[in-house]
Amino acid sequence: MYYDHESNLISWELTKDPIDRAIELGNFIIHLSKTKKPVLIEILNASKFAGQMDKKNLEGFKKTVAETG
């Protein structure tokens, strides 16, 4: 996971698969492979998002993303 302070963006690379397309869900951009597997998740306005997350919620988020793949 990488935080870019200048753009206030969190990038979370899940796999090295090539990106085929992306979908935007609110402050999230989910990049998908041709098989619709999540490859990269970007979180816009990351400082606001991070302030609302705690470690327990983050683990639940990771589990949900893993189950969609």
C-alpha cells in the first residue's frame, strides 16, 4: 500500500496482472483485469478515509476485496 501525500491518494496493488478497465465507486477506483479480478485499488481523499478507518475495519476491507477476486 502506498500513500501519495501530494495527490492525497492511497494506491493498493493486489496483483501484477495487466489492468483492463477501471470502475469508480465513490472515492474508490478499482482497476480490474480481463477476468474482472481486482488488480489495483485507489482511494481518493485518502487522508479523510484513513481518519475514519481503524485496523479492524481495514482487515475486514481486505477480506472483502480478497473474496471478490
